[in-house]
Amino acid sequence: MRFLFLIAFLTASTVAARSIELAIELPEAGEISAERIDATYDCGSQAMMSVEYVNAGPVSLAVFAHEGEPVIASNVLSASGARYAAGPFIWWTKGPQASLYDLRNGEDAPPVLECTEQR
């Protein structure tokens, strides 16, 4: 089964959208439908951040832009909340709170962004 996602990123510095096409192969497991959830977070002085959550069977992604660059993070094991990893980044949500960590700053470093979901 193949899902095709078209994801647009808006950067703070421009109004233009950049699009990325992403195809994900999922194992055959009956009919799997994709769910897309758009969320907006207030990150204080860092302004607003849009995150698109894509859930399709065993695949869960968080898609957002950080410093103007697209990030597509996959859900990974978490003791609490939902944790997504992409390269050096960890996007971790617990209820309406979310934090972005950059592991290049060290495992115990504070988050580079602390955000609250706007409802």
C-alpha cells in the first residue's frame, strides 16, 4: 500500500510555500486510512509554529519547519506523551505542551523551543 503526502512549509521570512512530496510504503494490512491533523503552537518569543501530524496505520509523523528548514519526524518510543525524532531533533508533546530539543546541544540540554498548542 502506498500513501503520497504533499506537505507545504511556510517560513517566517517569506509568504511563499515550499512543497515536498513524500511517498511512504506501508505493509499490506487491510485497508489503512491516513489521518492528518494540523496544530498551531505558540512558542513565545520564537513566534508561532505549525505542525502537521500524519497518522497512517503503523506510521506516525510530525511535520514542521525549524529555522526555515523542513523537518519530518517519526514517532518513537516514549514513557509519556508523544515523541518524534528526526536527525538531531526531538519533538515531544505532552497534552497541550510541546518541546523541541536539538541533541547536538547534549542529551541533558534544555529545549530550544517550548510551546503551547493553541486551540
